[in-house]
Amino acid sequence: MATTPERDREIETLDEFDRVVARGSLRGYRVQAVDLTGRTDVLLSAGNANAVFLGCPMSPEAEARVRADGALVFPPVPGLPFAPYRGLLYSADELFEGLADGYETTPDALAYQWFQRTKADGDIFASMLRSIHDDAISDALDEHLESARVVGVMGGHAMARGTAEYAGAARLGRTLARTGLTVATGGGPGAMEAANLGAHAAPFRDGMLDEALEILGKTPSFSPSVSDWARAAFEVRTRWPDGGDSVGIPTWFYGHEPPNAFAGHIAKYFANATREDGLLARSTAGVVFLPGAAGTVQEIFDNATPNYYGSRGEPTPMVLVNRAHWTEELPAWPLLRSLAEGRAMESRIALVDTVAEAPDALAAMS
């Protein structure tokens, strides 16, 4: 009997479940976090041998039958503010659901509160749930980006709306998206939000971004009110729906920094190390580093290490923006240039003065 291709074995939506069942059997499939409480009759009659059900609500009768058929059932975990077996990336609408009642009531905030309660309690069950969730997110991210050319945009979370720097980062994201690249950021506020905003703006006339920046500038920061900051973003999204896609990859490790609402798809992790490495590893079309502090410096050298050793194949382009910042304030450029000397990565690094120069510098190395 022919085997089902590995990627096609995953069922992540109810529509997909119905299409597979219509062909006669769930044999060998993995069903992820799909609510099957309305599919009892189907489960009683379908072939379920060697299937795996991951966090799928179903009736007791259906569960008994699929177990008897030889399927593995990992039942939903009650009381969690997140789905550990989820099959799809998050959306901003999902993470910010209930924002009208205040950010503290949203799924994003509740997941952070759970993480704060459990991250140091030594409970292997909680740590297992975090690991399962993050692995599911990585799987969903790989599926989403399977055929994409991804460019990372890194920069500080403190970059305020209403500043020239924020506007420049947004125009960078728009320019990169218009060249056909998928913009990926750390998914948070500041430079990350600006780049995701720019990608959202890519399909619209140029003036749209100027209008959006004006709206956002009235709420410069997520402090003191995450709720007001997020509502301003959703005001922009409501006025200009169906924007360009981009990816945000934030973490509940830095849960005091909320995710931004402009990333079309959000891969949010509990483990920051997994998130950092995954973001850089998936930025196969290169990375642009805007001015930032310790986190951005770390990302520069996290990216430089596989480029130096060639552990991920050919070095990917690295563009550092703002000569004074990277040679005087935080002189990462001289060290990066010294590391690159005489190696394959030497021709794949660049330092530019302004953000407007970054797309051409990136293209020249691609």
C-alpha cells in the first residue's frame, strides 16, 4: 500500500478533516486540535487505525471507538489559556480577542500569566506542555514559510511610534515586501512593529502608510497602556484591512512586551532561545539589523556564527543600518568585519548609513 507523504498526514482544520474522511479513512493521519464533537457519526464509521488525535475534543463514544480501532488519543488539557497541540500559527485577532475589555483579559495576556506561574515551579507537566506547544508552532511556521523567501528585520523594541526612525523602519518593511520577500520580525513593538506595519501597507497606495503613521503616533508606546497601544493598531487595520502578509515571531519570555497586531501570521513561543534561533535560521534571504541594544547585538552574532562556520550552507546577507550606531555607540561592525575577513561571509555583510539604502545593499548580495 502506498504511504501518505509526511507533510500531508497532518489535519489542522475541520474542513481538512472532512475532505480526508470523504476519501474513506483516517488511517495514519495526525489530527491537531480540531474540535470533533460534531463528528461522532463519522468517527464511529471511519477507519482510524494508526491515526493520532492531538488535543481534539470528541464525544466519549467516539473516543472509545477510535481507541478500539488502534488510534492514539492525546486528549485536550483542561484549564489552559492556549492549545499545546495547535496546528496553525496565531493571528493578531486571536491573541487580542477581548481587547475591548482590556488587554489583561486577552488570550495573549492570560498565556503570559500562566507562564509566569509555571516557568519556575519545577512541574514537568507544565514544561512538557510548553515544549509541545513550541514544537507545534515550529511545525506550523515551517509549513507557512515552505516556499517563501524570508528577510528578517531586527531592531529595538523601544523605537517609538511617531519618530523618524519608526517611519523609516515601516518604509523598509514596505519596500522589502513589494519586492516579493516575506518580512519576518521578532513580532514585538518598536522596530519590529514598524517593519510588520510596512509589509501590511505594501498593497496600498503610498499615502496610506503616512496616514497610518499619523494615527499610530498618537499612542507612541505600549507603556503605560498596552490596551490603548493595541487599539490604535487595530484602528489602522480596520481602516485598511486585507494588507500584505508578514510574520512575527515573539515570545512570552518577554511577555511584558506585547506582540504587534500588524504581522499577518504570528509564531509565538514560550522558549526565547528556540524563537531567536528559529527566526534567524528561517531568514534565508538575509537580515537587516536596525539600531538596537543588547538584544539586537545578540541577534547579529547569533546570525554571524552559522555564516562564519557555514553550518547552514551558504552565508546569508547581513545589512547593518546606521554607521555611527554600529561603529561608535555599539561597535559591532568592526568585530563582524574582522570575523568575516577571508571567509565566504566577507562578501555577504554590509554597513549602510540610512535605512533607505538597506534594500539595495541586500539585493546586491542576493
